[in-house]
Amino acid sequence: MQQPFRILRFAGVAAMVAIYALLMHYVNASGQATTLGAALALVPLFLIGVALLLRAESRISGLFLLAAVVTLAWWNWSLIKQHTGLIFWLQDMGLLLALFVTFARTLAAGRKPLCVSFAEAIHGGQLPSAHAHYAKQVTVAWVVFFALMALTSTLLFFFMPLVVWSFFVNFLTLPLVALMFIVEYFVRHQVLPDAPQANILAAVKAYKNMSGLKH
């Protein structure tokens, strides 16, 4: 029962993400200030607030964020409707920069690169030196990837029609992330042919265990 439930949950989340992307692109392509656009602009903040509220250690933060979202919507609804594109871009940049910082800070002297930590969690122990060096380079690759994604998003938003930026963010970002995983998988097979191989699901499980999110 647990496995089918997980599959259904994943499918539900994927469907909601796809619907949100389609609606967001529709709003951006229309070029009109709409109530739908304003609502979509606030959805991510609302969901973050709900997620925080559901965790005992962050309920106060969740309450403050939800209160801020409601207050913002109440006092500045017309302003939000007029600038939904900018809000969408800020949210996209916030996510990309958060990912960039998450990977980049682990490359500082004296810290363990994030992909080394992932690999150790997957394989259950310290890595051989060659594998650890490779995992560090993978961390660098993800830092460069997120930096390029943030730069591309910014250039498209400010120098191209909004619909072009929207297409990139809503329909190319996730495929590009998936392509990074695929390319890394094949490169790893070439660089470390004798090392134990792991798939994306193992990496996700390792991340959840490291983050204390295991259910």
C-alpha cells in the first residue's frame, strides 16, 4: 500500500506543478493584469507558509508568513495584478539563488562538497579519493549550472518579451535539470566505471535522510 500511495502522491504533485506552469505561462502570454495572475503570484508564498505551519518547529514562522501574504493581498491587490511578471521572476530567482548558495557554500575551505555528502549517504560510508574528487567536481558543475540558469532567466526577463522568459522558466527549466542528471550519470559511468552506481531516486532518498525528512 505504501508504494502505490507514494506513486499517487508523486503523480499528484507533478500534475499540480504542470497545471501551475501552464496557467502561469497563459497569464504571462496574455500580457493582461488579471486576478488569476495575482493569485498565482501568491501561491508559492502561501504554500511555503502552509508547509511551515504543518511542522511543529516552524509553526510561528508559518503563521507570520501566511499573515504577511494575506496582508499583502488585502492592501496591494491591484499593485500585485499590475506586476505579476516581476513577482514571478523574483520567485524564480529566489529558488535558483537558494540552490546556487546551497551547493556553493559547501565548496568553501574546510567544508564537505554537497555531492560528496550525497554520495557518502547513498553508499553508506567514506568515498575512495577518486570518487570524492569526482563528486566535488559534480558539485562545482551544479553551482555553474544554477548560476547560468539565474543569468539566463535575468537576461530573458529584462531584454526579451515576457512570453519568451515564461516559456524558458515554465517549460525548459525542469527538462534542463533532468538533462544535467542524465549527463552526470553517463559521465560517472565513464570516469568511475568500477564505482557502485546509484540512480536519481537513491539521491533523493539520501537527501531526505540528510535533511531529517524521512517518514
